[in-house]
Amino acid sequence: LPHEFQTPATGTPLEPRTEKTNLAEAVDHFERELVLDALKKSQGVQTKAAQLLGTTRRILKYKMDKLGISPTYPDGVARDL
């Protein structure tokens, strides 16, 4: 194997899945977790969340719509800067 594949992986190991999932469901779940985490870290500021994810706000908004993630927070304020 190439050297970069021989080094130990960093980060949190994934737990084995007990239920059967197709690829599309797994990708949606993974994207949802990433988007929610970025929104939490950015305190709901979508532009900053997009930057954390290495994408644009437009793409982030598309993903949020696709994944059913609301752009508003408990205080009812959308944070689109």
C-alpha cells in the first residue's frame, strides 16, 4: 500500500452499523451530521457554516433543503449573513 494508507487513521472511529442501509441513505445521514455540526459551531450563521464545510452558502442551503434542516433556530431568527 502507498505510505499515506499505512499510517493510522485519526479521528473518531465509526461504529459498525447494525441495520442495512443503502449508499444514498448513508450519504444523507453523514451529510446531515456534518451540516448540523457546522451550524452548531457557527451558531447558526450559514455563511460561516459553509466556510467550515469548505463550500458556498448556496450549496449549504441546497443541502439543508434536501436534508430537511430548518434555517431557523429556537429563537425564530434565521441567521443568513
